[in-house]
Amino acid sequence: MTKQELEKLAQENLEMAYVPYSHFPVSAVLVTDDNQVFTGINIENSSYGLSNCAERTAIFKAVSEGHLHFKHLFIAGHTDEPISPCGACRQVMAEFFAPEMPITLLSDSGETKETNLSELLPYSFTEKQM
């Protein structure tokens, strides 16, 4: 899939989010090194701590199917500016992503931001600290 197709998939997948409490859908599209695509949406629970973000849903789906190497993540939200992942998602990304792996943040306005994990989480906790 092209970058534009992956961005479109991330935007379209917002409709799948289960967000009865916040009404704030988020979608993620994760591409593996062998070009397999895993989608994720945020899934809320009335016990908020049991909710799961779109980024972690996509990562956990891929990892649960044996994929550990990734080359691009797209994140979309119904926001005016490109959406930003939460701290918990950034830390999970640090477990699985190379620091310079591209991450594309999308907005409803069409504005995008290209970034990577080292910019999003410059002092991440990794196995090096253990």
C-alpha cells in the first residue's frame, strides 16, 4: 500500500473505534518490515483504566501474530492539528520500534506531522536501564 492509502485507511478506520464515553475516536495503522498491515482503534471501557488505545491495539495485534519488526506507524484522530500519542503508547512503542522509525500523525484538517520515537520520547525506559 502507498503512504496515501495507509493514511486514508487510518482516517477511515476511525469509524470502528469503540468510544461510548469520550466520543474521541483514534485509529492506528502499523506496517511491518514485511509490509503486513495491522489496524487498531481505541476501545473504551466503563472502568477507564481497562480501556486500550489505538496504537497499543495495533502493536499488540501484530506482536500476537509473531511480528516484532516495524517500519511505519500512522495515527489518526478527529483533531484540528495532528494527533499526539499518549505517554503509555509512547512507552510501548519504545519496546518495539527503532528510535528513528517514521510515525505519521494525522488530523481531520488534512495537516500531518512526520516524527519518530526519538522525538516523541527522547528519554524512554528500555532494556538498557534494567
